Amino acid sequence: MPSAHVTVDPHFSIGAIRRRLFGGFVEHLGRHIYDGIYEPGHPSADADGFRTDVIELVKELGVSMIRYPGGNFVSGFRWEDSVGPVEDRARRLDLAWHSTETNEVGLHEFSSWLEKVGSDLMMAVNLGTRGTLEAIDLLEYSNIPSGTTLSQRRIDNGREEPFDVKVWCLGNEMDGPWQLGHRNAEDYGKVAARTAKGLRQLDPSIELVVCGSSSAHMPTFGEWERVVLNHTYDDVDMISCHAYYEEREGDLDSFLASAVDMDKFIETVVATADHVKAVKGSDKQIDISFDEWNVWYIERYHGVDKIEGIDNWPVAPRILEDVYSVADAVVFGNLMISLLKHADRVASASLAQLVNVIAPIMTEPGGPAWRQTTFYPFSLTSRLARGDALQLKLDAPTYRTKQYGEVPLVDAVATHDPADGASAVFLVNRSTSESIDVTVDISALGDVALQESHTLTDSDVYAKNTLDEPTRVAPQPNDTARISENALTVTLPPVSWTALALG
């Protein structure tokens, strides 16, 4: 049996883990809002029409901040449609997803839902078909307590206190030709800088995220970041990264190594941002908002789900409803390891998305809600990863992949909370055929005991949780995990994700 060795030492901190790393993303897309979080006729619906079974699952997931209302949706969005009496709101055609948006759930309703699930709001403004003035108007409506026409309009619409939104995204994926109002880097950088300056004149306390590349595989990647930051460096706090992964052409070995690509993506954007910092002679550091990430079978969407036709604009269609396997969940958990490994520069991250649409939570109209396989790595990591992310010494055997070359069979990260001494180790085994014995040197942690062990695996790597079998896959205690003589030992099954809590 192959073996690996890991050394954990709390003195080697990567950086403090910011709770915003465990953020989510809700877009007006498919059944995410309607029949997802909001279904007034459902047996579990509360007085506001929100499904309480979904609320409880989102709370269990441990989502800290939620990006809203898009995504591609935001580039055609008129924020004024989402406020005021529901019966007076406009029905609009959403060109991004070829659907009809009823605006039944808008800013006020969504903010109410956020209070129920205990998450903060990250707001995206439309810099595709709209611009600086509309963004400033939305900020005034949201954050000014009173005394202006727009703040009074919010009060008249039933919200006395400001929404007090602290983080704002300056558009979405503006490098993408599919985006309404797509611009080149020069043009986008200029409008983003103007908008950022205007927003800060109104509320200097906010944090701003400028659009980076929608993928590390875009032809403009790298140069886009350099040009955009050259315009906006002094006016923003973060630059966005977006990445989705899927198994292609049956290449499971490469798919299981997807986090290698995420690592490189983050490190390249950091290097580009620091280059601009050096050129400008600035003391300011730009961090990363990885505000869209997930496993998403995009090729399947284009081949099957995509809606077309001038007379075909459905409300809340069933699209992008990927059903996730054990292999998907292992990759997903590995992506969370990558985010933690870059905690010094990834200040915020948003899982895209939360309910029904490429989501860890699924619902059936009038029926149950259930956890997908990807639910578990997120909920456990969000709960257990506290304090600082630690730089590990990892020795592991490697394997060759078609896409990424030679890659370690084991990936890992550890966390440690100086406040209470709690630690956690997260590991993946990328081997499709062999278990791996891992020895973790924990002598630097002092006298600790194993508090929890969780391993997500299955003899069928494509096993899934479905409406008919909602609990087919779930993490199980790993009975091989034990501590002896300052060493934690554990056996990782093939294609598995493991979380170990120490204290």
C-alpha cells in the first residue's frame, strides 16, 4: 500500500482564515429562487414564502456571505424592478438564461431570507447594460439611513434600517463575449474605476471587487488582470477569479487533480496583482475574491439544457441541475483545500451556486429538499476550519495525468485556532485504485486528541444522492484514524475526501 507523510506545525501559518472564504452565490437562474429557496405553496413555507427546510440546510452548510443577484443575470438587471410593491413589479426577459424574471423575489425579500439563514449580502452591480449612476443609486438606496429621495423610497418600501451592504462587485465576467455589455480590458477598467470612485465618495467604508478573468483559460487571461488593475488598483480591494471543473472524455485521473489548476490560477493572479503594485510603487495589497467556483458540467448544459426560441421564455426552468457524484465531491473538497492553502490572499470566495442550480442542495416542488454529495465537504470544512491555515510539509507518491502532468496522489491542508487550540486536517486521495496510509506528525500541536473523523468515499465513484435515494452517499467515521506517540495515522480509501478534527 502506498504511504504519505505530513508534518503539521502551527508556527508555519499561511494566514488567518477569513469567514468570507465560506461564501455562496445566489443568482436569478433556473429554479434557484423560484421552487428553490422560495415556494409559497410548499408545506414548509414560512409567512414570507421561503422554504424552511431549505433555510435549515443553508444554515447547516455554514455560508457566511452570499453574492447576489448574479452572475450573467446581473448584466441585464434593472435593480429598480426588484423593489416596491410586488404586484407592481415588471416582468422582464432575462437574456442571459433565456427566461422570464417575475421579480417576485427582490432586494427586500432576499435580504429577509439572508437574515433567516444568517448570511451577509455581497451585491453585484450592472456594468454591462448600465453604469456608474445606476450603481451609485443602488448604493444610496441600500446604505444611506435617511434624508434622500432614494433612502426614503427604501423606507416607504418597508425597510427602515439600511441594508448596510459592505462588499460590492463591479459587474460580472466582463471579459466574456457572452456577457451583455462585454468590453475589452481598457474600456472595462475605465468604467470600473469611475464607478469605484463614485461609490467610495458616497460610502468610503465599502469594499469593492473588480472583475478578473472568468476563467484561467480565457485568451486574455493575465493581460486582462494587468490592464484592469492598472486602471483600478487604487480604487478597489479585490479582483475576482471564476473557475469551474468537470470530468471530460472519461479522464477521471485529470479531473481528480483539478485543484492543481486552481492553485496555479490563484498564484498567477496574485503575481499579476503584485506586478501592478510594484509598477505603481504602492503599499496596498490587492486580494482575491474567488466569487464563483464549483464542479459544473458546462458541456452538458450547451448540449442539452440550453433554452432557445423567440417564443420560449419560461419562468424558473429546470436548467443546470447537475447531480453530483462521489468523484465530484472529492474534487470539490480538494478545491476547498486549495482555497485554504491560499488564505493569505483569498479574502472571499463564493460557491456557485446554493440551491438546485449546480448546487449542494436540491429541492422538489411540493416535496423534499436533500443534500448532494458536495454538501458535505463544504459544511464540514466551514465548521472545522478555524483560525489559521497552515503550511504543511507533504511527502506523497505521484501519478501522471494527461492534463496536468505529474501530480501528488495526496493533497492536504491543516488549520489551527490559537484561541482554543482546535486543529483540523483535510486530505484527499486521488488514486482510483489504491488506499494510501498517511502519517501526520502532530508533535508541534502538543497533547491533542482525535475529536472527529469523516471520510467521503464509495465503491462506486459515480454514486449520487437523488430524489429516490437522497442519502445514498454521506461521510462516515474513519475508524482507521488514531493518535499514537505524537503521530496521527489514517488510511485514505481510493477517491476519497477526509476531515479530521483535533483538540
